[in-house]
Amino acid sequence: MTPSREVSRLIEIMAALRTPGTGCPWDVEQTFSTIAPYTIEEAYEVADAIDRGDLDDLCEELGDLLLQVVFHARMAEEQNAFAFGDVVAAVTKKLIRRHPHVFGDAKARAAGDVKGLWERIKAEEKAERAARRPGAPPDPAGALAGVPVALPALARAQKLQDKASKVGFDWNDPMAVLAKIREEIGEVEEALAEGKTQDAAAEAGDLLFAMVNLVRHLDGDAEATLRKANQKFERRFASIEDALAKEQRKPTDATLAEMDALWNAAKRAEANAQ
């Protein structure tokens, strides 16, 4: 299929859906704010398909995510703000500009020019954007600026840590992060011993933040790491249910000790299968 022809057809379909009177009533009444949650959801479904290694599903989910881009672009076009073509042109220009070591001249393609290039060009783009919008509120300043508040908490924590690291506020190795984790665990224990549950919850938040830092130092992604842990929990708990079902029982019929033994059996089975 010719991508340009298929994308044009998709844009035409969205325009028809958004046409008052003849379009879809639900689509017509949507706004940027009401569609935003669906955009986030579709991005997660793309990530889920990747985690599961399901390329057929990935194709479909990428289509759903593309639909979100077309939907937002159509609403913007209706307000004479921008259209889908402007979105494509902007990201094309950005990719070329941020990769002079690929698309530039021989000097720009030199390996030594690559280090730090992305961040420097991003800073230049931010300054140009501010110049194009006189009177608009300035972009947030500071080393931690530019991390979207709407990001999932784990992803945002990792991005904040990345930005702090770029200005030298970071540990040098994972063992130092482990020491911080032990410190945070101690503070949780202390708050619990004193019966201060709210303080313990706050300290647990600090512990989570430190755990994200450990994953980052291990070159991992906190969101992806927790997703895999969730999948592992679901898989092993399903093994508990299956084992109990063979005895015509449910988890509510078993003791914690019984379920813990079945959990450990599932864990050993996974280890032996690897």
C-alpha cells in the first residue's frame, strides 16, 4: 500500500466523522481534553503489544495511536491552528535538525560532534519557540524543566532523575543507590514502629523513588520493569489458581501458607524451564 494514499484516506474519514449533522455525534462532541485520556491509553496498548511480542496486535495498536494523532490534528484544523500536514512537517524538520551527524555535512557527521548534540539543539529550539510566541508564558526554567506532569509517576521519576544527572546530581554506581534504598527502608521501619502510618507512606514514596533510581543505574526502564513484574505476578498467581482448581478449590478456600507454597512451586517451575 502507498502510505500517502492511506493516510490521506484516514484524514478524509476523520473529517467526515467530525462534520456536524452528517458525522458521528460522539466524534463531533469530543475536545482535546476528552480525547487525551484515549491517547494515553492507546500508547500503553502499543507498549503492551511490544511486551507480549505480538506483532499483529502491534500493527493494530499503532493504527489506533495514529488515529489519535489524526483526531487531534483535525480538531486543531477546525480551529485554524494547524493540520495533520503541519504535524508531519514539524517532526520531519525536527528529526533532520537534531541529526546533523546523519543529514548534515561531513563536519557535522564527525563522531565527536554527536555528544551532547541532541540536548543543545533542543535548547536552541526552545529559545526559537519562545521568540515566535511573544507575550506567551515562558517555558519553565531550571534543570528539571520540561518533564510533563501528566506522565505516569514512575516514568516521570526516571526522567527527573535523568535531568538531575546531567548537571551532576547523581550517584556514580548502583551500590551507592542500594545504600540509599537501605536508608529509606530504615525510615519506613522507624515510622511504622512509631505508629505513624502517614509518615510511613511518605517514606515509602521516597523508597519507590530510590528504586526507580536503581533501575535507571542498571540501564533499565522503570515503567517496563514494573510491567514485567506485574506480568510475573499474574502468571504465578494464575498457577496458584490452577493448582487449587485441580483440587476443586479456590484461593478463598486455601490458607496463606498453602498459597505461599504453591507460589514457590510456580517460581521453581519457571526457573527450571529457563
